[in-house]
Amino acid sequence: MHHSEIADNDLRSKIRGREIRFGGNRRLKIYGLLDCAPGKRMKRENRVFFASAQEAQQNNYRPCGHCMKDDYKKWKNGN
């Protein structure tokens, strides 16, 4: 789900309802937690949302090295 395709009120509602749990950068193919500082700085047109880490990984996104250090290390080591 692209950030530019959803209204701010709908976005907040989906986050509160746990329909959206992760955010990602569609250009860099990185996903992470919604409260990740680098993720909050990304451009709105590059931001996408996922319901789960599995959904992000199925779409060929890798974990963020800043907010998901353990998952990133596993990804980097090929585990």
C-alpha cells in the first residue's frame, strides 16, 4: 500500500487497528518499524506499508539495519 494512495485519517486508523505494522521504502526495498527514525524521514512518495514482515519479504524487501538489527543480521548472513 503506497502512502500517497491513502488518506492520513485512514492510515492512522489502519495503524491503530494493527492492519499496518511495518513501513518500507519502495525505491531502496527496505522495510522497518513504523517508529524508525530514518523511516520517518523518507519521502512520502517512496513510502509503502505492510501488514507483516512476511508480506514485506515476499515483496523482496530487506529488514532495516537501524530498527531491526537482529533481522538485518540474519538477512545479511543469508539465514
